[in-house]
Amino acid sequence: MTHHVHQEPTAQQLDAIAAKQPDGPFVALNLNRYRERAVYPAGTPNAEVSGREAYMRYGAVALGAIQHVGGRILWATDGREVAIGCDDDKFDEVVAVWYPSRAAFLRLKDFPGYWEAFEVHRRAAIEHALLLFCASGQEPVLRSPFGE
């Protein structure tokens, strides 16, 4: 079995996100595995930090971008252990982010400082990431499939 490590979306994946219709609200489930030590480009100041610390530098900017496009972080927690799967399936953090549309998600990059934070801090931080788009209602809430 071949294991693929993903860190960010490809151009083809971004094109597919933009082309998907109809557009509407969704929850992006972010699964992040951080590097033990961030891997910044040579000469980057304050680069001696953990991957999680580097991601928090990105996250401070990303939160502003998410709010700017009308999104909302619904839930975030640390990953603990893999109950079904293998060690390759372990993630350090799970974050659920509600977006009003795919178009809004794609506008994140236009927020001042977002792309720079993505290219510098997020790339330094992430060892492996998975982003899963999930169905959502019009309101930014997590719902039980059992109507609770």
C-alpha cells in the first residue's frame, strides 16, 4: 500500500472546488499533523519553534480571513489516538470550519497577509494535512444526524 502525504491543495483541486455547483454552505473538516520542529526557509527570524507554534502563527491570520469571508470556526480539538486505522492516520488537531460557500473559501487568499502566512508559517508547520468538505445547513452550527 502506498501512503501519500498531503500538505496543501493542488491547483487541480482548487479548480475543482471552484467549478463545483451548486455552491452553498459547507463545513471544512481540517485534519492536521504537525512537524515536530517547523521547517522555515533559511534566514527566517524566530524560526526555532514547533510545527504547532508555526501553525498558530498562520492561524492568527487565517481566523481573520475566515471571519472576513463570513466563515466561522465551529469546533477544534487535539487528536488523541487512532482507534481504527494505522499510525499514518494519526492527526494532531481537528478543526471544523463553516463557510457560506465555496466561493467564500476561495476568497481566503485575498485577505491581507493570508497568502504570506500560508506560504511561510503553514508550510513550515504541516507534515500532513487532510481537508474534507462536509454537508452543512444554512446556519454555522454542528448538527446531529439524529435531530438532537
